[in-house]
Amino acid sequence: MQATGNRQDMQCNLQQQREYGEPHEGNGAVPWFVTSIVAGLLVFGVVYIVRAPINSMPPARGDARVLAELQTPPKVAGAAVDGAAVYTARCASCHQATGAGVPGVFPPLAGSEWVQGKDSTLAAIVLHGVSGPLTVKGVTYNGAMPAFGGQLQDAELAAVLTHIRSQWGNAGTPVKGDVVAEIRKSSAARKQPFKGDAELAPMK
């Protein structure tokens, strides 16, 4: 029995000797050349950022537009305003890209008597907004339209009004900026939106 136990112990020792030891993490330092490369890259990055002319890059690096061209309203005297772009940004979410509106919720602009009627009345509506029952093409809508007088300048309002008066089968005449300016001036005392048909019907 003793001999058998000794033989088993010897076999176990031989097996253990054939096995590799458990790996351990070394304590060696990072090579000096790796440290030098990382430090050099950090120094280069700092110097590049400090000296880079980020505020004076030529227009060729991009789409060639300058800040003045990206501002709204345009800062260049006489620059045209894209009425379609203003409509897409400000009006299409309610009146839809087709001008058909949303039945029972937002009135249509296509074929609307308000759109094709007096330009001064249409300008007043967009300047001050509408709240309460308003009849459009024989259907009464009881909602609220926000005022855009504080958001858009006269040229932008004239452009978007001209746009909607010439789309979706509408045949209204263009709206000039001085018409919008005159309505803005004459109704400057108004602080509340128009009360639907009650106030707008006499202005048709």
C-alpha cells in the first residue's frame, strides 16, 4: 500500500513538472521610444490647435458660402427671399406641402378665398394670427394660427404670401413688401390674434 502511494505521488510530481507555471503580469516599464512617440504627438496636437487659423479659413474649404449668406433674413441689400423655403420651414407642418391642410384641423390654402383675396387682409392674418372659428371654402375651422409678425421680416412675409398665392391652382397677385410694412405699421397696436370670422369677415 505504501509503495503504491509513493508511485502515485511520483507520477503527480512528474505531471506537475511538465506543466507551465501560471502566467503573471510583468512589472517592466513602457519602452522609452513608445513614451517619446506619445509625448511628441501630444505636443504636436497642442501646437497645431493653437496655431490653426480656424477663424479665417478660406471659403473654398466648404460650400463657399459665408456667414451673411446663411443668416435669415438676408443681410445683402436687395437679396431675394425664397418664399417656398419660408413656407416649408414655417407653414408646411400645418397646411402641408400640398397646401391641402388637414381636414377638420388646419384649413387648406389651395383654393382658399382668404389666400386669393385682398393681399392686405392676408398680410394682416399672417402678421397677427387667428383664433376662433374661421370659415374656409364653406367649412368652419375652430383652431389657432400663430402670429408671424415677430418672427419674419416684411420681405420674408411678402415672399411666402406671394408663394402661396401662386401655388396649388391659386391665382392671386404677388404681395409686395411695402404692403406688409404698411399693414404692420397700421396694426401695430394689436396684441392679440384676430377673432376668426367675427373680425376678419368685414376685411374681405
